Amino acid sequence: MTPQGRFVRSGKVKDIYDLDEGHLLFHFTDRVSAFDVVLPTTIPRKGEVLCKLGAHLFETLGVPNHMVRIEGSDMMVVKKLKMIMVECVVRGYLYGSLMERASKGEVALPVEKVLAAPLPAPYFDPTTKSDVKDEPITEKEIVEEGRMTAEVLARVKKSSIDIYQSLKDKASRAGFILADIKLEYGMDGDRILLGDSIGPDEFRMWPASKYALGKTQDSYDKQPVRDWLVAQGYKARLDAARKAGAAVPPPPQLPDALVRETSERYIEVYKSLTGKSL
């Protein structure tokens, strides 16, 4: 099915089209990004999973959101929102960038600095919203920079933690651990609506049967892609280029076996969380 409307822009994963005064169309592509770089290889059915899983969660989480309807297998019509320029990250485990910052002493947490250690409570860990690289931001900075009022921030924070807990419980029943999630919100007049999408590109899920404290976890998202890029030395080259202010080095093509594995993981997440076949 060909997207309708006026093309607006391409993000890392989605292509966005303007339908009319109040609506946009999101086309979820099979593109994959890692370390804020879009890779040259696509992942079959990834866009379909992101679209259909996002729709399922928008319909079942009970949170006001921007979805209007699904079109075809990988397109979603949504309300236009004035997006809040904050990525609302909620973490349940000491992992990823939070582990890196904790190890450097940049953030203090009431938990031993052991990889994948469970946090005593869901941790709200917001970042800036950027097409280049998201950076941590404090709640105080959010308000001071005018990204949200204190009242809106309090509501968004509570909503984000509630969504994390709800999806964590859903994942647990399916045999998974929800490690963290990234959410976005926008304003529809005076109403705060959950926006963007919710899927394996926005959360990190681990098989509960394979969870091991102190170790790198088997993550059902694009983590195998990240791990392969690290093993190939691409992440080190990318970090060096960014530090030097140089151009981003071109990423390598992904091997076929890795592409198949990643596609299968996205499909498994969809089946596990929805109870449906794709």
C-alpha cells in the first residue's frame, strides 16, 4: 500500500506524511538504526511489527494517545500534536547508558553497581529529543528550559512510570523482563497525549529464563545488531569520529544470518505481547 499525503520527513525508522490539518500518517519502514545511525541493511517485517504492536498497545494500555487508525500493514494515522521535546525513559534495571553513567559517578543510585541489577523502583531517566544524539537531562533542567511546566512534567512522569509498570507486568506473563522503555508525549490543545510509537525500538526486553545478574542480557530487540557492530569495531570508530567532530563513518552491511535473527526476534516480541500471530 502506497502512503498518501504530502511527504514531510524521514526519521531513523518512520517516514511521515501530512494528511490534512489535523492528521499525519506514519509509515513504519524496515530500516534499522543503531547508535543513532541508520544502517544500510533493512530488517524484513520490522515495520509491520512496530506498527501493529504499537496499535495494540495504544488500544490496550488505557492511556490517551494520538492513534486514529491503522492503514495497510505498516501505516498508522495519528493526530497532529505539539510534541514535548523530551524522551521519557523509565528504567527498571541498571543497564545501558544508566550503567555507564553510574560507573562514572555521574548518577547516584541506591543499588550496587552490578550490570543488570534490578532497581528498587522504576527510575525516571529523561533525555533530550534529538535526531542526532539524545542526552540526559534533569527534571529541573526540563522546567528551566521550558520543555514542560512542573505540572505537566509531574503528570508525564507518573504516566510514564505507570505505563512501564503495566507493560512490565504484561511482559512478565509472557516470560520476559521489561528492562526499560522510552516514551514520547505531545499536546493536543490542553490535553497530554502519548505519541510516537511503542515497540522493540522503544523498549528493551529480556527472556526471563536467561536473565543473569552481572552479565550482558539476551535482548529481544535490535541488541544483536548493536553487539555485532561493536564486535566489528564500528562503535569504536563512530565514537572516535564524534569525539573529533569528524563525519560519521559509513556503517557496514549486516550479514544475512543476523538480519534473519533480528527479524525473528521482533516477530516473537509481537506474538508474546499480543497473543496473536503476525
